Amino acid sequence: MMIDRVAIDRVAIDRVAIDRVAIDSVAAARVATPGALMSSYNRTTDRYTKPAIFFHWMIFLLVALAYLAIEIRGPRGSDSRAFWTGVHFWAGTLVLGLAVLRLLWRLWAGAPEELESNRLLAFLGRSAHLALYVFIFAQPLLGMLMVNAGGRPVPLAWTDISFTLVRADAIARPLLKDAHEWLGNVFYWVIGLHALAAIAHHVVFKDRVLRRII
């Protein structure tokens, strides 16, 4: 009888162990699902995720490079102009590609909650972010359309890749050129105000707005 009881107890222990393994397997499967991964990224902290921070600063550097290239490119027909124009095209094309990835990532992973309690300042902050999103999509597209309307593809510097979105159009080209230049001039100010606002949050308001994107 004692042997039978020991055998029964061992069977019960084995069943408990099997049940625990099954529970652990289900828990691990839940953690590995896309939904669980998404929730682990989605608004879990008051900081932006590492991919969002990467996209933000890479786009910033490429926009700065595009502006620099167009300002120092030199006179028509010069080697300097050809080089810096290529850099401008390269930077602008990469900005557009990263902007798409950044938007997809934001839709998937979300963003931290707003820190601004003042409704007016919160509205201005959202408006500035929307304007910047419009810029990083519209400005490269306008540039590509302008070059295409002039009868040329847009080359990606130092590669064999080029883009042609529309056919040559002598009427549309000057309009696209004016729009591209106008938007570029406007966003000198928008980008400057965005940077000043970030500095003000850090120095004057002493909140975490700037720290959570670096």
C-alpha cells in the first residue's frame, strides 16, 4: 500500500510539473506576439523609443545638410555646384524615405503622453509637429517633381538609383520650383522656432520635453 501511495504521489507531482510547463509556454507565446511587443513599446515611458529618436535626429541632420548644400553649391557650371547639388538630392531623398519609416513607426509604437498642461501651448506644439511632418514629406516631393518636370530623373548621389515620378512639363516646372523654394524659406523659420521652443522647455520651463528625445 505504501508503494502504491508513493507511486500515486509521484504521478501527481509529474502532472503539476507538466501543468507548470504548459502555463510557462503559453505565457512565453503571449509575450512573443506582435500585440504584446506593440504594447511593450506603446507609451510605456515618458521618453520616445530608440527608433523614434534615431529617425528624429537623422532627419534633422539630413535637412540641415540639404540646406547647407543648396547655400554653398557655387555658380552654375562649376564642379562645386554639381557636387553639392548631388548632395542636396541625396539628402532630400533620404529625408523622404526616413519620414515614411518614422510615420509608420509612430503609428505602430505610439508616442509619449503630452507634458504640456496649458491648452494653448499644447495646441501650438501639436500644430508645429504637424507642420514639420508636412514639410519633411512635401519638400522632398516638390524637389523631385521639379527636377522631373525639367526633363531629368532625380539621382541618388554615388549610386545608380534614380527616380522619375512625372514626365517633363515646361509649364509645371517653374511653379514647382517656386513652391519648393517658398516652402524651404518658410521652414527656415519653422525649424528655428521649433528649436527655440525645445530650448525654452529645457531652460525656462525646466521640463522633460527636450530630454525625452535625446
